[in-house]
Amino acid sequence: MNILDSFNLNLLLRIALSVLAGFIIGSERETKNKSAGVRTHTIVCLGACIAMIISKYGFYDVKNYDAARVAAQIVSGVGFLGAGVIFVKNYGVTGLTTAAGMWTTSIVGMAFGAGMYFVGIVAAAFIVIFQTFMFSGEIFKRHDQYTAIIESRNSNIIGRIDTYIEQNHLIKKAYNLRFKDQKYILNFLIYPKDAEELNEFIAFLESDLHVEKFDIF
């Protein structure tokens, strides 16, 4: 038996492309110091590719075999793995982009494993483009991030703060509101474009009589 026949060479090409795709996607994440980098993405993409190859070609001698079962387990298994890179910090959630990228990277590996080269290459390219240029979280990082915690006994403060943020085009994320000890407590992230915009927001909070306490750090 010739192990370098056309069929095995084709499988080798699929594996090589999955490794390359995982390496490129992981490199982008690693340059941003994410918890899942080159090794994780490369292994995920390679593993998904191999599992897809086994699913497609490894059970010819089994009658009534459902080839989709192995592929389905890849999707759910990598989803569980992605949960390990999601963290809650300073009332915000981080790692969602990396987790989504890991999950989609496994799908890229499946595409290569199934022999769908065009789909795998295009999908890998889009992942890198989105994570590098188009995700809102990366745009927000162009400005400094601050956590705002505001306490008030008057529920109208919520609308006033929202109005101020909207009128002044202040970027806000990870909004959270809770009611404790007869007080409304607002937590959110703000991204002022400069110190002047931050100082104006602080002055607004200081001038509002219904704001009992606030902290920005």
C-alpha cells in the first residue's frame, strides 16, 4: 500500500491548511495578549479537521452510520472549551470575542476536513479581518476605559445619565443596574476620547443633586 497516494496526499493538504489557518488566527489573538493564542487555536483547528476526516472516511465498514454525529460533538465540545476564556471583570465581560473565534476556528477546521477548501480559506480570512479591524471592542480600546459606579435614590437619574451620554456621544458599554438598600446603583464602562470629555462627565455628576455618590476609576 502506497501511503503517499493521491487520497492520503489530499488528506495531508487538508491537515496542513487547518494548521496554517489555526496558526494565523491564533497569532492575531496572541498579539493582543489574549488567553487563547497560537497553540490553542492551532490545536483546535487541527483537531476539528482530523475529527471531520474520521467522521467522513473512518466508518465505511459500519452500516447505518450517521456521519454527522462526530461533527456535532465538535461544535458542542469546543463551545465548552470556549467558556474557559470568558471572564467577568470590573462589571464587564471579557473574552467573548476570543471564545467566539475559537468556536469558529473549529468550524474552519471542519471545513478543511470535509474538503471544502474555499469555504475554509474565506472563513479564516474573515475571522482575522473581523477580529483585527471590525469588532467594536477593538474600536473602543482606542480610548481609555473607565468604570463608573453611581448611586442615587431617585430613579430619574437613569434617564438623565442616558440622555447626557447620548447627547455628548460618550461611548458606554456593559451597563448594569441594581437596587440595593433603597438605592439605585449603576455600573457601566465609559470610553472618553480625552481628559476633557471625562472631566465634563464628572462635572455633570457633581452638579446633579440626585447623585448621592459616584466613583470613576
